[in-house]
Amino acid sequence: MESTGSYLKKHTEALVKDVGLEAACELTGKSKATLGRYYSDSDEHSDRFMPVDAVAALEKASRYPHVTSALAELQGITMSYDAERKNAPDGGVNSDVIALSQRFAMLMGEYQQSILDGVISINEAKRLLRETLALQHVLIDMKLHLEEESGS
């Protein structure tokens, strides 16, 4: 299977797992077996991908638009995604700078823990990826606040 297909299948699997297999079946009207085929990397299912309407239904219920994000990345597109519901009012750029340093410190802490034995395991890589994505969200917030303040 070409790398693009494999990449999309991994994100499809992440989407289904994010929503939960039972809920994904209910939302899409597809069976567990059918959903499994959409992210299976076996040769017999290499040309099967989840239909767009099913992706849309699942991403509406998920915490993150896994497949849409993967498609954007494959095209070199940067997306702005904000599903965070903050308890405190928005503090603008100053709050973003503080959040940025906190997220970066968390990323560096995860990295330091991950590299102790000289090998980054799959679980460690997943934690690093989560921290990297959180850092990206803070940077997007900061970009939006800076654009707002500059009148762009």
C-alpha cells in the first residue's frame, strides 16, 4: 500500500477509536467489520476508504478532525482548529505567551522522559505528538490574536 493510503488509514483508525467503535457504528450505520476494513492495512482492503459522509459524521462527534487534518497535511495546508472551551475569558496575546511557554515546557518534559533510555517508544511518540498538537493549538490562538490586534 502506498504511504498516502497507509497514512489515511491510520488517521481513520484514530478517528474511529476517538469516537468509540460502538458509537462509530451507530453514527455511520456501518458494521464493526466494515469500519475495520476502512482502516485495515491488509492488501485485500488497501483500496477501501471511509466515505466522506461517514468521516463527517464521526468528526462531528470526535474530539479532533483526524481524517480532515490528515488530508490537509498531505496537501500542505495548515488548518485552524479550536474545540477548546475555556473557563476563563480570553486573555489575548499575553495569555497566549504564558500558555505557549507552559506547553513548550510540557513538551520538553515529555521529550526528556522519552529519550532517557535512548529510544522513543510508540507510546512515548504518541505523548510527544499530543503535546506537539497542543503547542500548535496555542500557536494558532496566538496567531489569531496577533492578527486581530494588528487589524489584519
